[in-house]
Amino acid sequence: GDSVTQMEGPVTLSEEAFLTINCTYTATGYPSLFWYVQYPGEGLQLLLKATKADDKGSNKGFEATYRKETTSFHLEKGSVQVSDSAVYFCALAIKAAGNKLTFGGGTRVLVKP
Amino acid sequence: DTAVSQTPKYLVTQMGNDKSIKCEQNLGHDTMYWYKQDSKKFLKIMFSYNNKELIINETVPNRFSPKSPDKAHLNLHINSLELGDSAVYFCASSQEWVTQYFGPGTRLLVL
């Protein structure tokens, strides 16, 4: 079946540090890839997405590139802020599978001043 | 002008009770979903409806019954609640089978 694997947290960083969260996937079809973010006590917000190979999704300084050859969609941000502290979820969806999102386990990121 | 809303936000109840969670979206989307997030933050699809038709029904106990009165609403009814049902339940909606937009979640605690 389809699955998403992302690095376990927590990841603790200082402000202005570089953030990378690794995400790899296995899929039976051609997936669209997503990063969602969950701030403390809140719901899920779409951070960025990519729908085909080599697409780069970007938002709020975060970037991720759809790498079909390595089945990866790693999330990066060059300079994190305290406000980026949250849980980040990598996910895939396949239209032929009803577009259900298959999530990774989530990575908690804590940015300290 | 909330896009996807859920009620209630918090729900505390006793084992064996029956409860419902409501979801409404004002985005004009055709497809709605229910996800469950457990205590370890793991998220898993439960159900999906497209234009009021059930299209995804994962291995969920039949105590859980979704109902979609129209394409803007997808409610979740749970019978005979168990301790293991304690979780955060998220509703989501999408159009054109791609990006899903999530509600704020309903935190259910079964005592």
C-alpha cells in the first residue's frame, strides 16, 4: 500500500537556523505530494504542495521539490523563526485512490529564541 | 467566513454514549472527508464523500456512521463510544481531487 515516512522529531533549533525535514514515500500510482503544518492546539493547514515530478512547492519561506527518482519531498527553510514551532506532516494523495491523504507520522519542530 | 467548520470543538462523554460531530464547508467543494488523529498525532482517513456519495470507507468499526445531507455537510455519528475512540477528528473538503482544506478539529474524550 501507499506510505509516507518522515524523520522523527522532535527537532530543536535556534532562531535563524536552517531546517530540513526528510520525507520519502511509496505509492502504487502517481501521487500529489503535500506538506501540512499543525500549530499547537490548532487544525491542519496546507503549507505547500507539488503535483508532478520536479515541481517545487513554496510558501512562507518553506520549499520542497518533488523528486520522483528518489521518491522524496524534503521540506527546507533557510532561516526559521520561533513562530515556525509546530508539527509538520508530509502526505501524498492519489486521485485513483479517491484522493485520500496518506500521512507521515509528523515531525515536531521547536525553535528556540 | 470560516471555510471548513466543525462543531463541537470539544466533546467529553461517558463510555457507551452516542454522539455526533458536525462539519460544514462553504467553499463549494464536492468532496468531504473525515480523518482521525490519535494521541501520537498519527492521522488516518476514515471516510470520504463525493456529492453525497460514499467513496472511501476505511477499516472503521461500524459504530461510526457518516451522513451527508448535502454536499456542504458531512456529519459523523458514533454509537456506543469506547475509550479508544478518544482522539481528534478532522473534517476536510476538496475540489477537483487535489488540495484538501481542514477544519479546526473536534477533540473527543471518552471517560
